[in-house]
Amino acid sequence: MALSEGVNSYVTVTDANAYFTDRLDVAAWTAADATMRAQALITATTVLDDMPWTGTAISESQPLAFPRNGDYFDPRLGIAVTLTEDTPTRIRTATMELAYHFLNNDGVLDDTGLVKDLQAGSISLGTIIPPNTLPALVRRTIKPLLVNSGSNSWWRAN
């Protein structure tokens, strides 16, 4: 299936190309052809769509989690922001950054070959940490839009 903004991706390849024009460290993006870029954006959208977002979808028939109705606190602005019928800039940015992460880390979605320790002769490596599926930059970008800011813990006032 071809990339279709609002159907299987939050961002077009053209929008992502413009975004990466002004960003450092984009070798994986520029090395990828248009098909790979589109695949990365679609995959990133699929991963992000499974997150527990604040608010509710505008329509039961919409193919993606956004647009949504609801409010969230934006720490950069220091105010509550009401979601509109547009996809938030934070989601669009996270989609592009996650797509880049996937292009830059081949196999990051495949965890079948993970190992804890590796030894070859006298060389030993321990606690091998693979790259995260969701890099810190993306987590920070989407955190305000997640239910309970992405926390699994709860708090109760007595």
C-alpha cells in the first residue's frame, strides 16, 4: 500500500524531506530511497498508533488514532492545549524521528537475536543493550499526549 497521509501515516515523504533538510545527522534518511522513506513513516505511524493517547478519536471510522478530542498539558508552552481536528505537531515530529530511527537501526523491530553476554576468545562483552524501539527523543516528544504522561503508576490523594 502506498503512503497516504491521514490513512496510514501522519506525515508525507515530502513533509519529512523538508523536516530533515534542517536537521543534523540525517545520513540514513538521505541514503534511503522514496519507497524506504515511505515504509519507515508508515511503520512509525503504526507503532505510534498503538500508544495509549489522551482524549478520544474524533470519529469511530478514522483509520488512525489522531485527530482526537481532548486536552493535554504542554510543558514547553506551560499551558493546557486543546486538541483540534489537526494532527498535533508533536505527533508529526515523533513520526519523522521514529521513521529515521528505524532507517538508522536496521533490525530494531526484530528482537529474536538478542543476547545478554558474548565471548569470543579472550574478549568478553556483558550486558549488551540493543537500541530501543522508541528512542528517548520520541518518548520526550509524545509524553505530554500519552494517558497519564505514559506512566504506569497511579497516585491517590488521601
